[in-house]
Amino acid sequence: MTYDGSSDKGLSKNERREAAREKARALREQQKKKDRRSRVILQGSLAVLVIAIVAVIGLVIVNSVRPPSPGPANMISDGIKIGQGFKAVPTAALQPDASPVPSKTNAANVIDLRVYIDYQCPYCGDFEATNAAQIKKWVSTGAATLEVHPVAILDQSSLGKKYSTRAANAAACVANYSPDQFFDFSALLFENQPKENTEGLTDDQIISLTKKAKVGKADSIANCISDQKFKSWTNAATARATTGPLAGTDVENLSSTPTVIINGKKYGGAIDNAADFATAVSKAAGDSFSEDSSATPSPSPSAADGN
């Protein structure tokens, strides 16, 4: 029964008072029911929200405690070592939180070349363009080994696309799945090096370069690049290099790229002068080379070597 006041006429004062009290009681009851419904809805919404928050927190915890994955195979030194005939020296993968293991010492008559490079770095591109041909000759004949350490210190120069990291990850993917094609793939990355302050190559473009290098396990490498499988290793290897020391060398830490090391000693000459570099390599070789050995680095580059 509701009361709208229209039937109050003819009622006594007490009856009107009682009717008013009844109306007020009915209104209070309606409000209580409404409040109960609101509380039920609110509690249900809060329950759903709490479940969602718990699920997100659980996912974060699971991800945070997930064991970090090892680095790429054949890069236990944080670099891949290429020997005669461009064959990679096989190694196990570097385990999480482990320190890089220096590569084995070369024979006395084989120069040990190591380069720390960022594929976005224009100076690394200059060094590659200037010295690639003679390094290729030395490695092919067994006069030298080349150990390449990809790092990522120039992500800020690719308009948010983190090309340095993506390229280093791609290099790690090739080292892991098709190490004997690493030399050619690394060279292709420099031949197609993007300029600073551009987005860099897309993942699809990088994948196309792996195919041009005729890698094995191309599908696995493509997935590795797209998924950035070795991104965490790239970050860790970069941190290890920049804090140093560089294992097996006299270099305290990586302060710039390229950093070129000849038989454990940092090369201090011009990176864009092939003759200077060849002379430094020849000097480092000393008397360990036979003058008539086909594996002896020439102290002066030929015209085909970049001059």
C-alpha cells in the first residue's frame, strides 16, 4: 500500500500521523532494498577486480621468477670466433649469471683479432668498409681468427625501434643456429647498415639478409629474430662489456665502438686506414710468421682491400 497524500482528507489528525509514519517506513524499506542491491553489485564488481589484479600479479611473479635463458650457442665468450674457411669455433652457450669464458689461445702463428661492434654504429661501418677485404683474406687462409662481439649501445639512435638490440639479437640467432654463416651475415648487416636516427632495418628485412647469407635452419632463425630470443643476453653482454674487464684482453671496459683488439692489445690506430691496421697486425705477428707463408697478413693492403 502506498500513500500519496490524496486520501488524507477526512482522516483524523492521529490517522494522518499514522499514515505519514507508514509512508516513511515504506520509503525506508525501499531505500534499504536499494542499498542492499547496490552493495551486492559493488561487492561483485570488487571481487572481479580483485581476481583480475591477483591474476596480473601472479603473471608478473611467474615471469619474474622464470629462470633466465642461456645465451646463444657458440658465444660462450660473449662473442663468436671465426677461423680458417670462415668456420665458427663451436662452444657451449653461456649460462645465466655466468662470466664469459675467453676463447682458446691461438697457435703462435695465428693472429687473434677481436672486434666489439654495434651494428648501428657508423664508425663500426667505417672500420668494416675499410678493413673487411683484408680481414676476410686473413681469416680465409688461417692467418688470423676473427672474434665478433655484438653489443647494443645505440638504441637511442633508431627512433624508438631499438635497432642495435634487434641487430645484435639477430647476430646471436645466426651464431646459435647457423654459426658457419655468421661471417657473411655480419658483413651483410654492415653492407645494409641504416643511418643513425632512422628506424633501422625491420625484422623482415633482417630476416631477408639471413636468407641471403644462406643460413641453415632459416625458419628457426626467423622465429628467433621475431621473438627476440636473445634480447636478454644482448642486454647482459652489453652490460658486461661496458663495465668490463674484457676477458682475455688488456682492456678495462668497452667505452666506444668499434673496439678492435689484436692479440689481446687494443688497437689505437685509425679505423678508416687499411694500411695502418695492416701494419699493426703485421707488427703484432712479429717473428711468429714465416715471410713466405700464404697465411701471413700483408703489411700493406692491396688495391682490392679498400684503397
